[in-house]
Amino acid sequence: MARLGAYEYPEIGLFEAISIGKRISQDFGGSISRAHLAEVLGMSERGGRFSVVLGGLRMWRIAEGRGNIRVTQLGLRSASPVSSHESAETTAELARSVDLFNELQARLGTSFSDSAALILVLEELTGESRMEVSQRISTIEKALKELPAGAAASLERSLSNPDPATSESKPSPESPSTELGRLKLSFSGGTVDLEESPAAIAMVIQLLEDRRRRQ
């Protein structure tokens, strides 16, 4: 697993994780030793790439365990869905496993074609420097582009329709108070939603200048 600020995120995509979980489920009854899995995947048990794979399986909630890797109930459902509906629902649920990606989808929607906008939002969310974010951006972009559209739609519904038991204590999305102190910019590459500050204003100006130069 990788970390950016307070957020951890997987370094393998969701569908790679699902594919490995399906292999463990169908070929090994849902459980396999760490050493055997490394052998099956053609990796060194002590290698960095294998650690990345294991971390990704755990973060996507496909598998758990250390010495013995076991496919989770969600992983089993994704490996052997009983219908196309269950497959879509399970994939969407797995896609919501990573807090950082949920935050980015809530702010940017499903369009991640503009790297500059993504970098701006990541800087604000994580508090990391632009240099640090830029070094991680390709891995994050790849993972985001693999996420199914249904996952983002489900996330948007959950944000716009909170639990009735708690909705009275939360401000309405239409309440003016939710709009104060934020910078919102919609454009062809997505939507930027940042907390207003001198640094955020400078970021938005830089984004607009970069887009103007590309026209």
C-alpha cells in the first residue's frame, strides 16, 4: 500500500485485484499460502511487487490474511457472481473500498482526464507538496480510470441522500452554509471543489492559465 498524507491507497487496479482473487477462489478453494501465491504469480515472496499485490488485495477487500491469504466474502462474490446484477453491485461495492478514491470521485465526478485538476484536489486533500503528488499521479490516475461508473453513481446517491436517521442533524446540500468558503469550477475535464484559501485560489488560477495555454 502507498500513502499520500493521511490516505492509503492500493498500487494495483481493482480489476487486477479481482482477477487474482478469482484465481485463488477457483483454483485453490479460496485460500492459499503466501509462498504458494507468490509462486503462482511468478513473483518473489520477498519482492516489492509481491508486497504491492498483497497490499492491493487487502485494500480492495478482495483478500485478507498474512501467512495464509484468504478470499473475503466480497471477493468470492466477485469471483463467482450468480447474475450480472450481483456482479455489478459487488464490483461497485469493492470500488468504494478506498477513502482517497471516494473523496476524489465526490469532488471530480467520473472524469479524470485533466491531470492538473486532479493534482490540485490531491494537494488540498492530502496536504502533500505538488512534487510529491506529481510523483504519485500516474498510479492514482490509472486506478481511478478503472473504477466502474456505477460506483461513482452510488457514491453520489449516498452523499445526496444521507441516512434519514442522521439527516436532520446535517445541513442540507442546498443550504447556503455548505457553499461558503469553497471554490467550485466546472470545465470539460471535470469539476474542482476546493476549500477557499490563498493557496487554493493560486492553484485555480494556475489551472486556468495552463488550460488557456493549451487552447
